Amino acid sequence: MDTVDAVVVGAGPNGLAAAITLARAGLEVVVYEGAGTVGGGARTEELTLPGFWHDPCSAVHPLGAGSPVLRSWPLERHGLSWVQPPLALAHPFPDGSAAILDRSVTTTAAALGEDQRAYLRLLRPYLGRWDELAPDLLRAPLGGLPRHPLLLARFGLTGLAPADALASYFRGEHARGLLAGLAAHVTAPLTSPATGAVALMFALAAHDVGWPFPAGGSQALSDAMASLLTSLGGTIRTGHPVHDLAGLPRARAYLFDTSPEQLAAIAGSRLPPRHAARLRRYRHGPGVFKVDYALSGPVPWTAAACRRAGTVHLGSSRDDISAALRSVRRGSAPPRPFLITAQPSLFDPARAPAGSHVFWVYCQVPNGWRPDHTVAIEAQIERFAPGFRDLVLARTITAPAAVAARNPNNVGGDIAAGRCDRFRLIFRPTLAPVPYATPDRSLYLCSAATPPGPGVHGMCGYHAATTALRRVFGK
């Protein structure tokens, strides 16, 4: 086989980000992807009916729009455009009211009533400072001095608290429910450390960069990254699963946008047995149960704010959300699940035939959960949108096993690429100053199983690639 500078295994957003970073440094890079298209968790397909374009995994990308590395690249020249809904998020309540996340922090705070001032006090120290804070948050915590240590320290003093503790800032259920829903995007109980930081980060992103989605679907972001890579001279080979290093060209560096277990299996004897064993013991978190709908009309939300929001959270209170997450941790699917939903065709008509819509919804379930949870999901939707079932033209149900089959990184349906409780979101896959490196100087992990973890932001790939550039290529 030919010899190249670097090989990347996996063409998800992190793998593509790693390859682009290496190619921009002047290296010859080849990417191998087992699926027939690039994208990993950022794809778009006709899952239900012809003309209905669904995102099988990720759909809304606050961290993509706010990613320090993605924002620095000319992806718009390669076909990417962002759609910003009028509201980033709505969180309805059974009485027909709703908490909201608007680009305006004052509008958001005003909707929280008695907690208006508390919300402003919590967020104001960081507003307008996303470009300073994001690079320090979206990195390995032991990877050297932060650029803005005082700002990061102030954020950390608040954010390292569990979301349940952070909720004590507020008196009303609207603010507490909003905060709990934001924290529940990471697959950890609300009592877990640093879940407060997750909630704060998503709120700040809404105010500073929005919660947009790519026009045409998540595939558009992946395709733009692939186009940028090939314009830099990189090569992408899809439909080419990798089982061992012998099937790859010789290279000075190999970067893996895979699970830690896959890296250990592919690397074989190149890794010391003790390190390989640690990677094979990597612990995965809850799975997700997902349903994609083709609808004959928009979701009939009772709360008017939901009709203007790209994302809608469904959990009637902080206690209900917390109970759902505890149920998953104890090994059972919650009878009243907390749902994260997205309705992109309200704002991007190309996603569905005229007058019709696509609707995206998932909840957390135990890893590898087998039973069908659709009835519980639709009962929860009906609580906030009576008559929803009457609009369903078709549905595609994706249980954890199907999530894993679509993307091998999502072991047992775990879209967070590993457990996120007890600081596992911050220190992954092992506790190490440079978590992307392995004892073999030529092998690197660049997936969401490294800091800063899950989300379509490309930062795991970027940091792994810069590590390889320093250690292998002296750049």
C-alpha cells in the first residue's frame, strides 16, 4: 500500500475535524469510513416516507455553531448555512405556559417571572464572552493553562455543582424545569457533578450563538466538512470498514474516531496489554430510544411558544425530569420519559413535502434496552400536544440496538460515547493529561470518548490532531 502522513478511521464530525486539521498543516491525509456516506452522528436520510428528510442522530447544533474550530473554517463556502428558529427552545408545562430560551437574555428572563433577576445574575458574567469561554471549556481539563483562567474559574465555581444544586438559585418551577431540561442533554443524573455546567453552557450558547440546525439537515454540515477536506488535498474512502491496522496504508500517525474498545481491537498488539485492557473496560452510559415521524401538519402544541421553537423539551417539572433519569440509572425505562424533540421543517420547508413535517424525538433508556417504548413516548407528547397521534403519517422507531448498528461508536445506544456521571464527562477515556494519546506514539483517539465529549463540535478531533502534530510531526 501507499505510504501517507496520517490515516483517520471514522468520518464523523470529529474524524473529519482531525483530518482537516492535519491537512491544513500540509500533511497527506486519508480517511476511512465504514458506512457509505460521511457523517457518523450527523447524517440526514429519508427514514419514513419519500421526501421526508430526517436526522437519524443529531439534529440541532448549538455547539456546532459555537465551536471554536468549526467557526474558524470557511464551511459556508462549501455549502453550509445555518437556520436559526425564532426561539432556540421552549419548555412547556401542563397548564399551557412555557419557559423559553430566546436569543435575548432579557426576553428569556422575563418569561421566568419571579426568577427573572436570578436568571440574569446567573448568566450575566458570561454573556457576550462565548468566544473567550468556549475554547477553555471545550478542551482537556489537564491540557495546560487556560487562555482566560479567571473567567473559567468563575464559571467552574458555579458550573461544577450538580444541576439539582444549581436549581436552588430559583424559586419557581419554570426556571427549575428549564435548567433541569438543559442539564438532561448529558446522560447523567441531575445530582451528578458538572451537570450545572452543561445547563449553563447550553443557555449561554442560546444567547450568544443560538441553537441552529444546518439547512437541509445535519448531513449538510458533514458534507461541508468533507468538501473542505478534499479541497485541501485529503482523501475520503467510504464503504471501507477497518478491522485491523494491516488493512490500512503505512502512516506516521493513525487517529481513531471510534469507541475506545474499537481502537484496542484494531490496534491489536501495538498497544501494551494493560492500556488495551483499560480501553476495553471503558464504561458506557444510557442508551436512547428514538422515534422519527412524518406528520401531516405541525405538532398541535398547547403552549404557543412551542410553535416558534426549533427544540422542545417535554418534562412537566424538575422533579419529573429527575425521576425519569433516576429510573434509567436503576435499569428501567421511565413510564413518563423526559423527551428532547426537534421540529426543523417548521423553519426549513425543504425537509418535508408542502404542508407536511418531520418531527424528531428521543428519550433515555438503559443501555441495550430492548422493549418498545413508543407508547410511553407518544403519551408524553399528547400531554402537551393533544391530537398529535392523528397527524402521524409514518414513524421509524430506533431502539438502542438499532442506534448501535447505525453507528458502532454508540455502544448499546449510548450517543454520549461513554458514561457522563461522576466527572466521567470531563475525564475520559482514562484520567490522563493528554487523553488523546496512547503509549504507541503513532496511535491517537479522536472520538467523543475524549474531552470535551459528546456534541457535534469537532473539538475532540481537533485536539487529537494538534497532539499528533506536536508529537509526531513537530508542528
